[in-house]
Amino acid sequence: MALTREQMAQRVSQELKDGFYVNLGIGIPTLVANYIPHDIHVMLQSENGLLGMGAFPTEDAIDADLINAGKQTVTAVDGASFFSSAESFAMIRGGHVDLTVLGAFEIDVEGSIASWMIPGKLIKGMGGAMDLVAGADNIIVTMMHADKKGNSKLLPKCELPLTGFGCIKRVLTDLALMEIKDGAFHLVERAPGVSVDEIKQKTAGQLIVPEHVPEMRL
Amino acid sequence: MAGLNKVVTSYEEAMAGLSDNMTIMVGGFGLCGIPEGLIAQMVSMGTKGLTAISNNAGVDDFGLGLLLKHRQIETMIASYVGENATFEKQMLSGELNVILTPQGTLAEKIRAGGAGIPAFFTATGFGTPIAEGKETREIEGRHYVLEPALTADFALVRAWKSDTMGNLVFRKTAANFNPMMATAGKITVVEAEHIVEPGELDPDHIHTPGIYVNRIIQGVFEKRIEQRTVQAAV
């Protein structure tokens, strides 16, 4: 079975380490916050100017001056700090964030990513995504392996306008966890019950399959 | 002493000198931390042909969305424009010229503008459409794009507290682009939630020193929330 959005978030959460500063993008990445292991301490960075993002507020604690990068009302944890957008992106661009998780429309074998516009259809803007992918070393992209018609989103070369060139090394889809190196996707883990053949068939870019591909443990 | 008391008592005074085709910077992230009254004043002035620099464009009926609705903005420099139908329509029809700029690059362009740095190299956007037509350089094996700084005729800033000399304190994530914009306007106008006397703010806790600020007005804010998300009370 392909992973649900929650299971994808759960798998990403296994990559969190004690003491990490983490930026979670909008969508599936946001759900990762629900699966942070209780025995580790991580601080969530929200690029609109908050380090130490907490849960959503209760009704009586809503504060219009305290939102996350998705413009949702949030809270701040003990030890949090607030700062300007320039300071926020100094952290990001300067490589101080330990793990960045974000979504994508397409990704390719060179590690390029497209996530901010579909010409003629949709333009939302890149927000902080271009800075995040350029600034971070440790990035996990979460996305669907293929679209609803079965067309692969893991390509030999991105067709949509790029968010970043050659900057992604790991991608988690609903079917598999892969590394990107030497101009190919390398299969690392497969979703429980998903066959290597299905992953092969839905990966348009070159896919390297090792002899043994373990199932993910969730 | 009066020379450093920058408080004005009307929005007309606060925005005096704004004219057609000027460039404005407007603080805020979404609807958080926007100078609501200064935006309303620009709507009532009817100023046209503006170039607006702001992370977002508000929503259809609030924030900078109001200036869009009245077709007062000709060029918009922003990082994210989703969730605003008017914006999307005007952009797709070509009526509005939009320069999408990565958020961190936008923040740094403004910071640089205020700090007298004409341009800077950043890895952000290399190899993407953002870098097209821009100078690039390889420095120690990485590729960078040259991004010019931004300044504006007017910088419109919302602060939590301002003393009468324009020393500013921001609150929580309402700071966002406001501190940099305060430094990058030829005329910086602050709309403050609270105006206090000099000496009332701890100099150690001032985010923006008053030297950057030209005018201060006491604001009244609706503080509309774009995405109201809550958890059940425990």
C-alpha cells in the first residue's frame, strides 16, 4: 500500500535528531510536527520570523501577531525567539537549519526541484522555497511519486520552472525513500507492500535498485 | 527638541508627499504586521501607478489587496501571491506587472538597500528563471546570482511600540519585513500600536533605532486573521 500523508510524515520524523533545528514546509511537511518523538528536543523554525513554533493555540490564546509561514495562528514554545525576515533567512541561507522538509511538483535525477509555478495554470510564488533549497544541506522532499493518471513526477529532467538546481539529495514519496546521486535515483526503502516493480514503473528518471530493498518501518 | 518629535496626528500628514508612480514598501507577512491605516490612507488618496514592495499582496478585501482592487498598483514585487484572486486575475491578464522574488532574497535586498549595499551575491535562485538575465559568479566552487538592493520613496511600517523619536519595538511575528523596510525608505512612516515618551523603552530592547524613522502615527488596528487555526481546549 502506498503511504498516506500521515505515514509519510511519520517516516520523515524518523530523520529528526535530538537538538535539531528544523524547517517544515506547507502540506505534508507540516504534519511531521505531530510525530516528533517524545524523547528528543527539536526546535521548529518558521521562516516568517519564529524559532520554536508550538502547537495551534486554544481559542482563548489566539494572537493575530503570532502566525506561521502558512499564515496559520500558532503558539511559541519556551525558549522560542522572534526575529525579522532578514534574520530568518540568514539562518536559512547561512546553513544553520539542520533539516528542511518541503514539498515539490517535480524532481529530477540531478537533484533539481520544481515547486512554485505551473505555467498557464497556477502561480503562487516561491515564497521561501528557493532560499530553503539553496541554503540547506540536509533536505528531504516529500511528494507523490506519480500524478493521478500515473505519470511519474520523478523525472530525467524537470519540465516545470525550477525552484532550485541540483540541490536535493533525498526524496520521500508515497511509494519509496530514495537518494539522489551520480545522476540517478537510488532506491533506499519501499513503502510496506509496495513492489520494486511498481516503483520502477512509476519512476521516469533512472532508478538504481540495490539487491535488497528493505520495507519502511513505521 | 521638537525636531526629533516625529509624531503626526493625521493620516494625511503621515502620507504627505506620496504621488503617482512612486515606489512604496509595505511591511507585513500575509495580514500579520501590516500598517492598516496607512494602506487605507493610500486608498483614499487614490494614488496611481505605484510600485509596491511587500512579501504578499494581502487578500481581496484587506491589506494591499485594497490597492489592487482600486488598480493603484502597476508593479508588485513580492515572494508569494497565493490566496488572492484579484491579484492572480490582474497578473494573468497582464494588467499587473509582477516581479516574483524569493522571500529571503527580498528581505536581503531591502536590508541591503537600507544599509547602503548596492547588490549582493546569493545562491538562491541560481539555475532557475529568477536568475535569467542576471550576473552570476562562481565563488569557491558554488554558483551565485547578483541581486541588486531595493529602496523606496516611502516605507510603511507597523510597530508595536514607538517612542516619539521613532525608536521601535515589534511584537512576535508581526516584525517580519518591517524592521528592514524601516531602514530602506526615503521617508519611513511608522504606524504604531502604542506611542510612548523617550526613555520609556529600554534601549537594550529597541529593534529599530529612531534614526531610520521620519513620521509616526498612532494607529488603530483590526488585526484580521487570515488562517484561524485552533486546537480544542484541554
